[in-house]
Amino acid sequence: MANFLEYIEEDIQSKKLLFSSMPVKTKTNKRKLNAKIDEVYNAYSEYKKSIKKYIELKSKSFNVIDNRNTADLADKISKLENIRFILNPSNTYFEKMGFDTLFYQISNSQDFNFSSLNSVFNEFINKFEMVNIKLNKSDFIYTYYVNQFMSSFLEIRKSNNKNIDQLTEIFEKIYWENPEIISHIELNFRKLIRKNEKKFIDYINKLKKELIEKNNMDYKNCLNQLSILYQEMNTIGKENVSDIIELAKKGELDVNHFFEESKVRVSTYSSLMLDSLNIENEPAMHKFYESLEKLKNNVKEYANYVKFSPLINDFKLKYLKKSNSEINKNDANKRLKELESQIDKNENKLNKLNKKIFGTTNKFFITKEKTSTVDLKIESVKQATELYDLYQKYNEEYFKVMVLDVVNNNFALKDLLHLYYSFDYYKKEAIKNSYEINNYDELIEYSDSFDLFALDLTNVIVCPVNAFDEASVAQVIINKYRLLNINIINEDLYPENIDSFIERINLILRIQEIEKSQLTVEKLWFIVQVNKYLINELENKQK
Amino acid sequence: MNKEEKKVDFDLSLLTLNELVNLYDNVTNFLSYLSETKIEDTKEED
């Protein structure tokens, strides 16, 4: 008795033979041929329907339901990360309030549209309101132009008017008279923050106290708990069979390489074993897979160090060169204080000048003083611009003081990650300089991936920043895993080869994951085929 | 060929996964072939 496939193969051949032998000269011939084709077509359409229904059901029966629930764990991590952010002992109220992030946005205003820039100003004002400070136009007197713009800004903000056309018009008018208006608004905010520093410090201290009491934990406990949760997340989040099915369906992995007879599979296994192992030797193979899993994590961590090595090298050059390390922390602090008092002095001078300008413009008879008011305005803009340079120097010194506070001979890579994570403004500056990035979105992408890496408490590579170079870290990994019978060579860890090396490891780990589950490679291949049919059908329908 | 050999078992559960995929491919390809083989123009006279 023939099975359905044998019958179909035979039937198709005979039908094809029949159609090729049917006469097609006349209209009647053609009509007869078409009628026969329609008859066969209908029968085969029915076959197709039944087969499709059957294979879809069969494919579904092979599916592995993902029972993992990482939402609760992710929620716990997110809450603890928030506590970690506030309790972080390495930075100050300035970073915890997020002022550094906002200042970075202002100082890169060329990458924003006017509406986004207004949102940044709004966020600054919101932060003052968080500590019960209601800013009004008399707070924005850094220059005459700052006052002009911010008065309109506050009025529009108060009226809740979402239409910013009027504000745009005012801004444009001011901009042509004073193109540095944005920098001067930035200085005004910096000055206001310095003036109200105590209120912000008190606010953060109160928040810290509440968090410690409510959660019954200090910074160290918080890190310990986070470390456990991250490890748990890594275990639960590890790629499983359902992930493999989804990747295969998306075409992100080639199932054909998973079959035992696949040349890619055979060569991958042998290329990663120093001494070949007998696949039947379960304990030996278990150890091999376990080592590969660990190696994969180490290589991923190493890949991040490779990615951020320009940043690490830039830091080494700037802050860890011998000549720099001789800079005394007290000297740096002294310089910071000097700059601070210079800023105060210059701001007082500017303040006096502004009083004259505001006094003059408020007078009823201004004809005589008109020329001198213009001169005063020009002078005030000049002084504000000089102050901007002083603030730039202050910012540089500020970070230097923070760095000198923590660097020593044992300053390790993880300390560097933590330092930049704690100072968003300087991290972004360093990224921008190290990678010559001009696009703001690209910079944020780098910055976010850096933070993710810095926050990961499961990182294991320990190395002093001073001794860091990609090759030596790579060598440590190579030496460790060769001892565990893994054939890893220098070339595997060349930056351009890392992704393909991880894919080779993944191939073996995925095969092992499939083998220890209910799924088989053949079933996975079948799921992928059926999925392709469904996609093709959907595409044909859309056509 | 005797009567028994001519009989067909339409039970799809007897086929392997590979055979099922072959079957679906054969039927789908044959349907395309049928569509292409049909003669559109039947207006001309005998």
C-alpha cells in the first residue's frame, strides 16, 4: 500500500504526462485541457488545505512554552537600582538631581530643536520646584537678554500655553543680538543651583534617609542584593529552547548547521576542543559545555572592554600618566576654590553692570543714556562669555578633583566604570572625544550601553586600569580556558572576530540545549519550515 | 500491480517530518504548475 507522499509523487508525474499529451490546437481542445486542469487543481487545493492544517497543528505541538517570568525580578532590580543611584557615595546632589545630564543637553544644544531645548529649561525649573523653590523672572538676570527670554518663557509656562511660536519669535529676535544666549541661560541656572545648593543637599539627604529606613539597607547591602538578583537574572534569562525556536523562526540562526551530519557542526565541535572528547562521555561533555558557557560570558564582558577601550585609554592618558599622578589632590582642590572665588568675583561685577542696565531701561527718560545702555549690554555679554570659559575650567577641575579622590595604583577597570557611571556629564564628554561622535543619538546609545555594562555586578575581569591593554586581558582568558581543554587562540579575540567566535560557542550550546529538551533538531527544522510556509502565504495574500 | 498495491493510505501521521515537508512542497509546486499550464486564450474559432 502506498503512502500519501508516494501517491502524490506518482500522481503528479502521471498528470503532467497527461496534460502534455492533450491536444491544444482547437478551442475545444483547450477548453477540455483547462477543464481537466481545473478539476485537478481543485482536488490538489483540497489536499493542500488538509496537509497545511495537519502540519500547522503538528508544528504547534512541538512548540515549547516559555514559563519564565522575569518581570518580577526586573522590577526588583529596577527598584534597587534607584536606591543605588541615590545612595551612590561617589557623586553629589548635583548628579543625583540629574543636573549634569541637563547641562550636557544644554551644552550640546546644537543637536536639539527649539522645542526640546525648552523642555530642558522646563526640567530645570521642575527640579527647583521639587525643593520648593519657585523661580521667577527676577531670578534670571544673568544678562539683559537672558532676562528678556526667560521672562517670556516663564509667562508662557505659567499660562500652560503649548504653542511656542511666540517664544520662538522672541528667541530669534534675541539670538541675532546675542548668539550666546543659550550658554548664558546655562550660566544662570548654574548660578541658581550654587545659590540654592543647601536646599538640594538637604533634599537628597532626606531622600537617602527615607530610602535607608524604608528598605532597611545601606549602599553596601543594596549592592549585595543587586549582585544576587543580577546573577539570578543571568540564570533565568539564559537562552533556552523557546529562545532558540524564536531565533530560528526569525532566520537568525541556520538550523541546518544543527544536524549531526552538518560539516559546520562537526568542524565547530572539533575546532573548540583542544583534545577531542568522546561525545558519549557524559561527564566530560558536561564539563566542556559548562566551560563554554563561562567562556561565552567572559568573552562578552571582554567585548565590552574592547568596545570601551578608547574611553579607558583616554582616561589613562588624562588622569593616570605619571606626570598627572604627581598632581596633589590638595593643589587641585585649591585650584577649584580659586576658580570658584574668581567666578563669584566676576559674577558680582556682572551683577553690578546688570543693575545699571536694568535701572537704565526702567527709567522714563532714556534718550541720553541710550548709547551707554547699548555699550553696557555689549559689555555684559562679554563678561558673561568670559564667565562661561571660567565655568568650563571649573567643570574640568571639578572632575579632576573627583578622580584624584579615588585613583590609586589599584584603581581597577570596575572602578573606572563606576566613576563614569557616577558622572554622566563627563562620561558623555569622554565618549564624544574618544569616538569622535557627532550625532547625539549615537552618543546616547554608547552612553546607555556603557551604563548597562557599568551596572552589571556579575562582571568578573579584574585588572588595574594602568595595566589595561586588550591583548593582556585576552591572554588571561585564553590561558584560563586552554587549561579547561577549550581551543581558544589569540585570533578568536581580535575585535573583528569576537562576534563569530561567540556564534561558534552559541552553536554548540544551542545544540546541547536542544538535546536536553523535548525538542529535536528535526522538530526544530520542521517548525522553521512550517513557519516559512505561513509567512509565504501571508506575503502572497498581501500581494 | 495487485489491488493491495494500488491502494493509498492517506493517513498523514504515517509520514515522517521530512516527508510531510516534501508532500507540502510537491503539492504547492504542482498547484503553481497547474496555474501556469492553463491556457488563457480560448476565444479563437475551431
